[in-house]
Amino acid sequence: MAAGDNGGHHSTDPAVPGSAAGDEGDGGTLVQGRYRLLELIGRGGMGEVWRALDEALGRRVAVKCLNPVTGRAHDTTFTRMVQERFRREARVAASLQHRGITVVHDFGEHDGVLFLVMELLDGRNLLQVLDDARRQPLPVPDIADIAEQVAAALAYTHGQGIVHRDLKPANIIRLTDGSVKICDFGIARLGHDIGFSSRLTGPGVAMGTPNYMSPEQIGGSGVDHRSDLYSLGCVLYELATGAAPFDLGDAWAVLVGHRDTPPEPPRGKRPDLPADLERLILDLLAKDPEDRPQSAADVCGRLKAMRAAAGTPPYQSPAPVPAWASGLTTGALAHSTRAHRIAVPPTPGITGAWSTRAVPAQAAPGVSAALAARHTEATTLAAAGRWQQAYDLHTEVAAGRDRALGADHPDTLTSRYEAACCLTRLGRLEEALPLHEYVAAVRARVLGPDDAATLAARHEAAFAMERLGRHEEAHTVYREVLEARERTVGPQHPDTLHCKHNLAFNLGQLGRAQEAFTMAVEVAEARARVLGADDPDTLVTRFEVAHAFGRAGQWEQALETYQEIARARAAGLGPDHPDTLAARYETGICMGRLDRTAEALALFEDLAEARTRTAGSADPETLRARHALGVNLGRLGQWDRALVEARDVAAVRERVLGPAHPDTLVSRREVAVALGWLGRWPAALGHYHEVAEARERVLGPAHPDSISSRKDEADCLEQLGRTAEARALHRRMAELRQEAAEER
């Protein structure tokens, strides 16, 4: 389900699909000629939530219908005001694009009822999670994980100047894969503005839910983003103890508690709660906004620091790495050099007669032929990389085939499948996934679960899950598709190997490195036999093998493999193709790890020029190549040139990514390093200090990167003869390390 509870009671679990109220093609109310209401899944004070089918795209959605205000329905002036404010708030909600925020697809008005169309989520809101657990507290890792995801989403929305105003467990959805989404942005403010709900205490109290309202909301004073942080503190307190901080039953007593009473420390109710998590919760619950963390990014940084102190450390190479190379990273891992799309063989001899709907009279041969021509046109657009135009046309053809042939006809499903593939290429994975899942489910019912077309849609769905970070779920689907393909077409078929390649990559994302490496080697050898040693898909898998070599510290083997891939890609794709350049970049990284600095420098000089020529000076891969060039210049003692490169890269990254982005800060540090080697210590100190301050704000003071930056600053102070300040900073870093070790 896409929307949280609005204060009412859900008659059914809003997150788990159930039987529809009517046939998806014919039953149920049709909203705006597009959204078929199938099943009521939630009802609250502000309206109803329905599971629905978007008949234009063939995807399941949630439709929230907002109740008209009692007694004002015939006031035309008031109605216009309601509609205008609704459009304003809905546009705000629809503009939010973050993995931690429910996607709003559409909004409008139908027969006098305002409605929002949102993604349909598979999960439970936190109120339901607590109720299911009979109000038992959640495990500490779950609390920290939820808190970090919510804080990251709030940091994004607050950065857009948007405050939620009604953050509560019922408005936070935890999906089955563990990811978390906030819903109902703008709804609380809309309700406040137009009086959907009665105020609790009359004109002085702002809209909100008593158990989670900030003191400034209660007092009717100015509300900013820090009000959301107070509400987050209330939510975390409830997750940690099973009860809200002022769970007093009477609404007025609750409000007075928020305004005047210090909360009982949660460790008094739950002694095993970590002290740093309790401290964060109590800081969020400060009565004065000035005493709270001042941004959601600060909260996120503190949570990351807690996780780093308590969790598993990141993978460390068993081989020694030169200190000068520690800041270099490999490029993005490749999935495929081709457009990610599984070809679906045609299904001959099938007509619309078997469809769940009768074929309309206008489904004449000429209509089908015209739609087929339009389908071919859309496919041509996709082949040219014009993904948005291809998506629009495939969607149009799908709607036409739906009308002419039926929703379940193979041709209709093919058009929906192609539209979903376009969404994947556009990076709109949260839209692509439900469409692929819909196509896969219908194909399984109509064609069978092992049909090639069904498996193609399931494969694409798994790929979208993987890209969305839902790796466990993707693993399950990949494994099932692989088993079906091995059973139906054999273990050496290209589609089987394609699925096995994706499964191997996903295993690496799950931290199962040895399994990933073994499987990648198997796929590379099989693809070489079936497709040829220089086939692009063979080279993609060999790229993953080389990456695994590097991750294990076997840099000689990694270098040799990357060099072979680069030569093959240059011959087959051209020397300036992005995939060729990606292999050359990894070759340079391996050379650096092996102390072959002069060779690495020459390679990165050529690579930076090629990237600038083909992708532009601000492209991330151009900047990555220039960063590596600067590092190698420094390694060879060419610090004047290294400083120029570092400054240029830092300036572009700050403009494109922002001043606090990790890549920007890495480049700022390189500027400081070069200044230090040139003896310009006062200037270097300024850069070291600014980097340290930024990392502490984002990551927290105990994060390893923050501590490393403070050490840089202390070393620079020593170079300037400011020994006492340097010692004080070193002592502070030692204390933070000790605290982190004790927490572990």
C-alpha cells in the first residue's frame, strides 16, 4: 500500500495483495477513465484507500480518496480553495523523488472527490508492526536501520524546503525487503489548512497526532524541519520501548506532557538499549528546537557512526596497499554492455478468443496491423536510445492492444513488457518493477510459469529489485528463474547464462564473495564456449571476475584480465567506447596498486583526455579519471600539477554534486595534501579543517572518515608548530576510538 493510516482502522492488511472486489477489466468504479478501484484496504479520518489497477499501464496502484468536508460541500468558494490547495500539496508530494518516500503517480478530482494515486507497497506500517508484536520493542538493529532510513528521507525533503508535520508510525511503511518509506507528505498540512479534522483544543493547536506532536506545534508557534525531528524521536522512543513517550491516554494530558514534562529515559524501560541510541532519542525530544540535532543529516550521521562502531567492518584487502593509493576507488561495476532486455519469442497461433475479455468488434486485422507497425516504431526508437519516446509509444500501443485484443493477449503483454524495459533504462525502477511483476503474473497464468516470455519478465523484475537494493528478494527470483531455464532450455543457453551472471553479481552485493567469484568464473568459461571469447557478454562476466581478483588483493591476475578485456573491447567496440574506457580505468587502478606508477600516470592522462572528449568535462567518469591522474602525479612528486588537477576536480564536483558530497570532500582532501607537500601548510590546514567539519556533520564525530580527517588536521597543526592544539586533537581522536571500541 502507498499511504499510511490516517487515524482510522484498517479492515484488512493494506500491504498484502488480496482478492479484488471485481474483475480487473470490468468490475469496480473507474476513476477518471483509468484507475479501476478493486478493493477497499484502509479507511481513516481523512478518507479511504483502495487497491486499484491503472488500466493504462497495467500496474497495481493505491488510490487515496479524500473525504469532502462535512457541511461545506455546497460552498463553491470553499470548494475551489480546497481544490487549489489540494493541487498545490499534491504537486509537492509528486515532486519528491527519493527511495525513502512513497511515489505519487497522479492526482485529481473525480465526481467531487479528491484523489491521489500512489505506488502500492508490499509491507506493514510501523503501527501494525508494533501491534503485531503485541507492543513488544523492536530489536536494536531494526530500530537503528529504520531510524537511518527515515532520517535520510527527511534530510532529502528538508533540503527541498518541505516539512512533513505528521510523522508517526502509521505514516512509515516497512517493506518486506526491510526498506522503509514515508508517506502522506502534504496531507497533514492540507488537512490543517482546510479543516478535514477537528482541532483537539480549539484554534490554538496545529494539525497533528497527539502522541507525536512537537511542543512548537502544540503551542501554535513557528514550525520548521526540527518539528519532524521531534516526531522522529517520538517514533523511535515507541519502537525502543513499545509505548509512546507520553502515553497518558487523555489527549490533553499527552499534549501537556510534550510541552512541559521531560520524557522518562528509555533505558529505564529497556536496560539493554545502547546508551548512544538513548542519547540520540532524548536529544530529538528536546523541548527547545535549538537543543535538538539541527538537521536530519546530523541524525543520519550519528546513526551511521553507531552502525560503524557496532557493525561488521568493511572488507579489507589481505594484500598491503600503498598509502598513496588508498583514496582511489574502482569504477561502477558493469551489468551488461547491451541494453538490459531479455528478448521474448513470439507466440504464434494465439488469438484474442482465449482472453478474459471478449474481443471487441473493432479488433479488425487492419487495427492489429496498425498497432504492430507502431510497436515496431517504438522498438526502433528504443534501439536508438530514445527511451522516453519509446516508452510513451509502447504505452500507447499497449492501451490500443488492450482495447482491441484484451488485457491478457500476448501482444498486449509484450507492449507492457517493452514499456517496462524502457522505464528500467530511464532509471525509473520503482515504476518498472510493478509493471514487470504484473506482466510476469499474467504470463504465468496464461502461458505457464516456465514459458520463455514469463521467465523474461521475472528476470527483468529481479534486475529491478537488485538495482533498488532489494538483494535478498532479487536473489530468490534469480534462483527460481535460473532453475526454470536450466530445466527448459539447458544450462548452456545464453538466457540461462545471462541469469546466472546476474545471480553472481547479486551474490557479491549480498557479501557472499567466494560464491560470487566461483559462479562468475563458471559463467565466463561457459559464455566463451557458447558465444565466443570476445563476445560483449563474455567480457562483461570476465570484468566481474577481474573485480573479484582485485577485491581479494590478487592485483596481478586482475591487471592481466582487465588488459585482455580492454584490448578485446577496443577491437570490437572501438577505443573510445565507454565500456573500453571502463576497462582501461580498472587497468590503471591495478597498475597503481602494483606500484607501476609511471605506467598508471600515462594511462590516466590518456583516459582523462578520452573521457573529456567523449562525455564532457563534468561527467562523473571524467572526474574519476582526473582524480586518479592527480593522485599518480603526486606519487611521482609532481605536486604543482597534482594541485591543479585536484583543485579543478574539486571545483567541478562541488558545483555538480554539492560541497558535502563524499567525492567532493575526497577531492578537497587531495588539494590539502598537495598544498602540504608544497610547504603551504596554512592553506592546507584550512582545507583539512573544512573537510573534517563537513564529515563530522554528515557522518558523526566517531565515524572512521571523520577521525581520519581530524588526524590530518592534527598532523598539519604539528607542521605549523601548534603542538598543544595538535595534542588536544589527537587526545580527542583517541577518546573517540576508545569509546567506539568499548561500544563494540
